[in-house]
Amino acid sequence: MEPLENLLAESAFFKGLDPRYLRLVAGCASHAQFAAGELIFREGDESSRFYVLRAGKVALVINVPGRGPVIIQTLHEGDLLSWSWIVAPYKKYFDARAIELTRAIAIDGEAVRRKCDEDPPFGYELFKRVAAVTGQRLHAARLQLLDLYAGQS
Amino acid sequence: MLASLESPQSRTAGPDPMALESFRVRRLKRETDDTFTLELQPVETACKVTFAPGQFNMLYVFGVGEIPISISGDPARPRTLLHTTREVGAVTRAMRQLSPGDVLGVRGPFGTHWPVEDLEGNDIVIVSGGIGLAPLRPALYHILSRRDRYGRVVLLYGARTPADILYRQELEQWRARFDLEVYATVDRAMSGWRGNVGVVTTLIPRAPFDPLNTVALVCGPEVMMRFTVQELQKRGVGPPTIYLSMERNMKCAVGFCGHCQFGPVFVCKDGPVFRYDRIKDWLVKWEV
């Protein structure tokens, strides 16, 4: 199996990261696999882990009373699953459930966060990358809020 | 090849653009809760019908009114006119009540078209949102009927919910082909949906095409098209190789009335299909 460091280096999220930082992250990482339908984490859980998806599809789900579970986004190969590990209060905001067999690299967010505190340039680099992902998702969420197709003629 | 692409030219059929032809309803197919497709055939057997992908007709429900609707059928079968629309106003409400055998008036076809013949040899990425798939379907029919002349062909489609997916059965057939990549997404879905959730622009970074040899055909709500262009450009697709189908309040269809003026152009006459770089400065102006 390919070393985790190489797999991380190929992922969009970690691409171009200084090799010594990659080694540091790889030291906190492990392989993970989720069966179709398996719950990965639940809303309100401690956000101690995050994932880089290698294959498969994951649904982010919010349970809406009276409507049931609503899928608000799906994530795919190369996507970052969870950013709440780096932002207080370090809690998951949604349920995450594998829609199909999903392989991922699981990363110990608490350990990486400690290293970020100890090494601010590393922390800043990771924050920039997380901010880019959250920015893209905020942008997409705003477009979803516009409900563009309603009333389209 | 890409550098030689020109703006689409308008092709208006017939010597008198205001003359109505009578067409008979053959079938009215419900597509989703609020969209339907009218299948029309000319009453006069001698009536000559041709159209190019992306053009539109003016459809007149007698005594109610006339509206522009894109042609959504196969250009190789022009005598069977298909028009898909959403029930949003008095005319489309009346249209929805039509039955096989009823007659309505048709003027057209009008406007510019997707330059499908000029795109041979390139990868094609079609990005459509909601009912924006309707004016792109003729282009896809054309491309698929000459499939070996094009590179990769990718269809990206976004809808509001799974129940709002247009031409669902046909999308499934297209997805089963080995020579067409189809990716669909919805803005929201209930648990149990196994497809993608997210705006259509999120499909672009993962779509398999070579940006340096790709032409993009885009149709959907204007905001969706603006952000689609941004994502396409991030992938490296150049402005001269992006085409958009615009929508404005079209009334006369021949540039007389000015209702559909969009900056220096009329959408009915100079569009609806525009090369992006020709209109990009106007897309971001609130005042037009």
C-alpha cells in the first residue's frame, strides 16, 4: 500500500504542502473505510478527526423535525470531510454518512491542532487551506439558498 | 480550431417573421410537477419546418397570448416540434390545458443557435440548470448523432430536487452510454437519495474534459451561468470558447420592440445564444 504521506501529497487539500509538514500530518493519519450507509459521525460529536476522501461518496445530513433527514451536500474523492476540528468549539455540525463504500485517510485533528499551536507557520498554512474549503462551501451554500431554479421559465 | 470560433449567426425562417403557422398538439407530456413538453406538428403538410439547436419559437395560444419557448426536440426530426416549458403564467397555464388535436399558432424559428457544427474535434462540456436543459437537448441530439466527430462529451446538470429532474428517463439512457459522461446534482434532497447534492458548479472541478480543447455550452438561470463561467475559467476554459443562452423578456422575436434589449444587443435577434466574451461586461451590470 502506498505510504500515507504520498497519498496526502496527492490530495487537493494537502497538495503542495511542505514535505516536513506532510510527514507531520502523516504521523497523525490512518486508513479508514466506511460501508454504504455507515454513519461516520453525528451532529454534536466531538470533532476530533477529519478525513480526506480517497474514493466513494459521503452525505452531510441535517435532521429537520417534521421533514426528516435532509442531505445538504455530498462529498467525493479528494474532498475534505470536516473542518470543525480546527475551529472552537470543535463539535460536528452535521451527520456524515457514507452513501457508498468509501475509503478515506482519517487524521487525528486534536493532534494536528496541537502541532499547529506549537508551530504557527504550519498552523497558518493549514488555516489558509481550511479557509479556502470553507469559503467554497459557503459560496455554494449561498447559491443553494438563492433557490435559483424556483420559478425559472 | 478554437481560435476560429465565431459568434453564432441568427437564422430566421420564412419571409414574414410575423406570420403564424398553425400547429396541432399531438401530445402533452408531463415532465415534472410544473413542467411539461408539447409535441406539435404542422397542420399544413406543405409547411416547411427546420430549426437549429438553441433556437426558439413564439407560441401563441389563441385568445390568451404569445410567448417565446426554446425548441427542445431533435433537429433531425424538425416536423415534430418539441417545446418544454414551466407553468409560470397565463399562457403556459393555458398551454397546459391543451389536448391532442388542439391547434396553436407558431412563429419562428428565431435567434442564434449553438454552433455545434463548428465545434467538431473539440471536447464539449454542457452545463445546464433546471429547465435550461431544454434548449441544450437539441445540441446534444446533434452531437450524439455525429458522435465520432467530437472529443469527450460531458453533460453536467443541476436541478432543485430529485423530483425536479427534467427528462429523467433520457438522462438515465444517456448515462448508460459509454461515449457520454453525465453528472447530475440537486440543490437539496431527503435522506435516501444516492445521487449528488450541491450546486451544479461543484461538478465542474471534477468533470473529465481537456480545458484547452473544450467548448462549453451553458444554459440556466443567469446567476448560475455567471458562476458556471467562473468555475470553467478556473479550470482553464477560455472566454471565447464558452457559449451562453440568455433569457430576457422577448415579445416580437425580431428586434423591433426592444423589450429584450441587453446592453447593445437584443436577445431575440442577436441571441439567445451568445459567445461569453461578447456579453461578459453586461452580465455584471445590474442596470441592464
